[in-house]
Amino acid sequence: MNNPVFAPALPPEGGVYVLVLRLPESACVTVGRLGACALPAGWLLYVGSAMNGLAGRIGRHARANKRLHWHIDHVLQVAPLQEVWCHVGLERLECDWARLLAAQPGLALYPRPLGASDCACFTHLLCSPETVAVKEAFQMLQQRWPCQRHVLWTDTAGLD
């Protein structure tokens, strides 16, 4: 897999983000104490926060060579990052975004507690087989918060 390059540059300020991953076929990945996790083919949306800086956190997620620390690090080993949606701000919106995305038609909560070990949410990973559901999810977030959409420059295309 190529190392992705973001364009334009990601904001250095803190905020909330969604990693948009594309998994061409179902896969199984071992995720820390959760053990084996079966991932469905299609789109995976991971909601996270980076209050100390979006550029640093997302840049780390995008790197191929890193110590596997967070749940999403394991998922990124098999599901390539396509794009990132982010909102700069001091308000902690990670759980709000995960709940709003879960209510969107065409998106489903991942059935394991992935990425939400530090909050009361069940999971911060959502799945969809349909590109249109992912596009509509971004538009819904964009209506409530000013979101930046960063598409990766790689050999794979984002949502468009």
C-alpha cells in the first residue's frame, strides 16, 4: 500500500474527525484484547477526536509504519484510508458525531466495541456497503458543523 498524502494540509488545531476507509472485500483483523474482528466489505467510518491537533493525529493514522496503539490502527492495516472529514473546535463532539452517523440511513454500527473504550458509546466504527450513504453522511455533518473534507492522493480514489 502506498503512503497517502493529504491535500490540502490538515489543520494543526484540535477537533473531531472521521476516517473514511474502503475495504474491497471482507477481512478479519486481530484488535488488541478484542481479539479477532470480522470487517465487512465496503465503507468503514471511524469517528475520533484530536484535541491536541488534527494534523498530528490524522497524519499518524495515515502512516503505514507505526506502533499499533489504538483499535483503529489495527483496522487500518487492512482497510486503506480514502479521505478524512474534520471539524476544528474545542468542543468534544466525537460521541455526538458517532450517534448522528449511526442514525443515518445506510450506516450501521459495527457490532463490536471498537474505538470507544474511553466513553459510554458502544462503538465509534460504522459500516456501509453503499457509497451514497457515506456521501449523505458527510452532507449531514456539513449541515450541522463546518467540516473540511480531505481526500488522499494515492493510487485509489476517494468517494468521487
